[in-house]
Amino acid sequence: MHKLHITLPDTLKLFMDEQIAKGRYGDYTDYICDLIRADEERLADLQRDALAAEAPPDDRSPTVLGDWRAIRQEAVAQAKRARDARD
């Protein structure tokens, strides 16, 4: 196990304190680990969706390959906006 030292703005620290006080998390470690796991799942979902978007549609689908590319581009753009909003 590794020990990390981070610096947070007061507003984020207070928010974490509130979540712990409400019983959502046992301590700061639980909270941070949950955030990291959720981000891992989100990235895995995006990667799965991107791979699916690159696969050609089956013959029964009216969607053309260009539509799948547009869907993939939008998913990537949304992920970037979400990441930038967090930073």
C-alpha cells in the first residue's frame, strides 16, 4: 500500500468531510478509492463504446459507418469535457 499526500482547496476538503459525516464513506481513503474506481469504470465504458463504434454496423442496421464515427467522436469529446471540468 502506498501513502500519498495531496493538497485540496478548502471547499473540496469540506465536501469530503460532509460525505464522511453522512456515512457515505468511512474515511478519506475510502472516498478517494471510490472516486478512482468510478473513474476506472468510466474509462473502461468509454473504451468499450469506442471499440463498438469502430465496428461496422451489421447488415440489418440503417446506421452507416460515418454515423458510428460521429458517435465515437462525441463520446470522446464528452469525456474530455468531463475531465477538463474536474481539473
